Amino acid sequence: MRMMAANPSRARGQLFSSDALLAMMVFLFALTVTFALTDQLVTQTTSSAEGERLNHVTDRLAQLMIFSPGNPTNWEYLSDRNAVAWIGLIDHGKEIDPQKLAQFRDWNVDDYRSLKVGMGIGDKNFYFYISDVNKNIIWNAGISPVDAVKVSTSTFSSVYHGKPVLVTLQVYES
């Protein structure tokens, strides 16, 4: 029995098969979707990590300011602001010290940029305020985050002039 050879002009190769073209298109579509989703996931993860870092900085800074007298403890009387390691607003009785608060505001008005550096947030901005229990602002410093991209807020309760208050620190990027 003799085998007949297939006619090469009538045989279609795998390359021209409609199934192969469809499979190639599906593969390329899946590859494109995978790259797009991976890029989006990386962006979200990076943004989330930066947000967590900003929250950590804000919480730590607020705690230092609200629960300590600062370092040195008499920083509000120093003429050289470069000698201040950190700003604390509490007096020895665990109440917000009006003198420290006044010096903090003066520093804010005189040199906001150097105050940010002294607070450890030189590349960011802040808004610090004290409000009564009805949330009426009774004292503030810094710049309110009107057009901020990322804002982190920490609020703690304290005592000012013998009355309970809420102390809020917002650190943000413009």
C-alpha cells in the first residue's frame, strides 16, 4: 500500500490557524491586564506605606508635644532655638503651659520653616489647635491643610487653664 503525500498547497500551518490567532490575542490581553493591575497594586501599596509613615510621625510628634515638657524642659526661655531638642507643651503639673504655648506661637510666627525642622517634619506642614469640649477652636498655630494631598491627624485630651480640652495635630503634604 502506498501512502499518498499530502498536497503542500492545501495544508494550513498552525501559524495561520484562527485558533492560534485567538489564543495569541487572549494571551496578549491577559498579559496587558496583568501589567496594569500590578502597576496599580504597587502604587496603592506605596501610597498606603507612605500614609502609615505619616500617621506614625504625627502620632509620635503629638505625644511628645502634649505629654512632655520638651527637651530641655525650660525650652521656652532659651534664646537659641537651635538648642531645643523637641517641643513639649506640658508644665510640671501635666497641664498645658500657657508660657510654652505662647513661645510655640511666637516661633511659629517668627520662623515657621525652622519650627517645622525643629519638630522633625521639615518637608511637611502642620496645623496645631486646641479646642474646647464643644470643638470650638480656642488656640491654633501652623497652616490649616486646605489643599493638602495627604493629611494625618492625632487628637488627644488634655487640660488648659484648668479646663478639659482637645489637642489636635495635623501633619500633611501639600
